[in-house]
Amino acid sequence: MHHLTSKLLIYRNIGNDSILFQLSNIVRRFTEGKYEKEKLIADILIQVHRLLEISTKYGFDKNLWHNYLAFLLAMTENPFTLVSEKIGAVEGTVNEFAVNDFSIFKQLFDYDFTRLEQELNINCFTTIQNYKAVTKKEQIFNKSVSEKVQKLSLMMEQAEDEKTMYSIVTDFYKAYGVGKFGLNKAFRISNRDDSDFLIPITTTGEVVLDDLIGYENQKKQLIQNTEAFVTGKKANNVLLYGDAGTGKSTSIKAILNQYYGQGLRMIEIYKHEFKDLSKVINAIKDRNYRFIIYMDDLSFEEFEIEYKYLKAVIEGGLEIKPENILIYATSNRRHLIRETWSDRSDMSQDELHRSDTMQEKLSLVGRFGITIGYYKPSRDEFYKIVTTLARKHPEITLTDEELIDSARMWEMRHGGISGRTAQQFINYLIGISS
């Protein structure tokens, strides 16, 4: 194996600490006879344990060795893979280097661990190549990456030669991208110093816009702007404002699910992280995706200054905001700030500075080219939401009249009329029906 990995050119940046290179060194020691049996077995088990950890994290199954090699190809960012995600198979001399590397990966896919296992009296490689994973809930593993990598692994298993493998992998890059930005939908800023700056959010849910009952005009505006954005046309920053529980955040999540396949990605950022906005933009500005920076429940208290970071990004300083980035925000406040006693016309001289700050915050709203209002539904609209949601669940057998009577009592006890209250009521009915 070592004689194979040592010849990698384009994918050499996989790294010496990777499972692949560590196993390669172990096989080299075995082949040269330079090992103590127990120590070599212990080193093998360390790498197999690492492989099992990755497989658990991403929900891999069946041939974990093949899944791992496919995972490396899917996640390794280098000049070749980054160009391939934009245009697919590339022309020129680099093509020859790439085919060389895929010839090596073909041999790694077909690598026979039998002699190693027989000599050391172990069977861990046979086990990981015939693995039956425990069925897991999506929340436990990264489903978005898992499905794509296992699909790639299966296709590579069937590749006849390195040229076929080259086509399979470059087609994969063109279709899904490469690395974490290619294979994941959404990200957040890491709060750990020892990890990547932007890390995937692995459980984004499957909500779609049709799940939000009503608000047709609001959804239409959001769709039109987002479609313009993902197709490379001019688009606007968007502010969704209005009452709590009316579907603002749900709309944003649904938009991500709807346009992920067209290259849309999302980065969720909170107010206390605004100081990192420029760092976020630098990390994503040159990638072949369209990024929405998502700010949920955005608002500013009277003396908060985080708005300055947001204002600088939206307005642009010396470096303009890249065309592949937009800001979508939700807020319960139309003007993003709390109305205070000091916001009045007979303000004293001492309060002028406070007034200037207020106006600066108010001017932020104007930087969102599109503002969309989400309001509490009328009572009839609320009942329509309840009955429509209920009919999606056959286990709820109440008639419309019974539903409406029960919903009336529920909303009186649980926070009033809103789409969120309706969904909570449906969840309650499902719970007592099962």
C-alpha cells in the first residue's frame, strides 16, 4: 500500500496523519518485516477505531473501507477538485496527473488485506469490508454527506479502470461540489479553537414551503429573490419581520432545502458573532456556491454596537460584498431596534448623540432591499392552518368541527393565534393518537 500512496500527486495533501497514510505506513512495516507483532496489531486497531468513528459520524455501511476512500475523494480540497466543481473534467497536463492518482485509488479500492490478517491472526479488515451498521436516526449522523459518499463509493466499486473512475469522481464534483461546502447545506461559526472556523449544521430538517400554510405572497417574494440569486442575477438582502410564530424562520429553512440542489448554502450567525462577519465572507467569497448569511431574530437594544459590523458588511468598505453572498434576516421588530422613551421629538441636547445612534440603526433597514411582513393569521386563517395540517396525518381522526372546537380551547391556553401554536396543537393531537 505504501508504494501506492507515495505516488499520489494531486491528492497528496490528504495528509500523513490520515487513516490512509497511517495504514500505508503500517503495511510498509509489515511488508519489510520491521515490526513487533503485538505493537503492529495495536497500531492497526487504532486506525480501525478511527475508521469506525468516521463511519458512525457519517452513517456509513457495508464496505467501510470503500466508503472511507470515497469520503477522502469527496472532501479533499485542492486546485484540481476546486476547478472540477466548477467545470467538471478538466483539460491539460493536470488531467494526466489526475488519472495517475485515480489509478492508485482504484488499486486501493481493490487492495487485499488477506495476507496481513492471516499473518497477524486478525480479521478486522474483513469485518469493516462487510459491515452492517445499526440503523440510526438522522440527528445522530450527517445524512447529507452520508448519502452522497455512499453513492460515490458504490459507483467507484463498479468502475472498470482509472479513466472510468476519473469520470465518476469529476462528475460527482460537478454535481455536488467538494469538501464541506459541497456536501453540506448549512454552517455555523465554531466556538472551539481546535476545529475549523465554519462547521456544518448536520440536522437542517426537510421542511418545504408548502408546509407553511398561507402567506402565499410572502413566499412568492422570497422565491423570486432567491431564484434570481442562485441563477446569477441581481438580488437583494431580505428582512422578514413580524409577529412571533408566523413562519419567518420556517420560510428561510424551506428556501435552503428548495435551492440546495442549485448551489445554495447557508451560514447561520448570531449577533455576538458579527465581529467575525468579514472572516466569514473571506472564507466563502471564492467558492462556487451561493451563500445566504442567515440572522435569526435580529434586533438591537439601545446601546448595542454590533450593528456597526453588519452595516459595514452591507454597505461595503474598500472591499465590496461578493456577488455570491446575500443576507437574510428575521426579526420581530420592523425597524430592528427597541422603541424607547428617548426616541421622541423634544429630545434634550444631552440625548442628541443617542438620537444619532438610533438613526444609524434605523438606516440598517433601508439596506435590506426587500422587507417582507409576516402577520398573525385571522381566526379563520388559524383554523384553516389547523385543519390543513391535521389532514396530513391520518392518525388524527377528528372532524373539521371537532378540530376547530379543540383548537379554540388550545390557543386560549397556549399563547394565542399563530402558525406555531397550530403546529404545537397538531403535535399534541398526534401524541395522544399514537
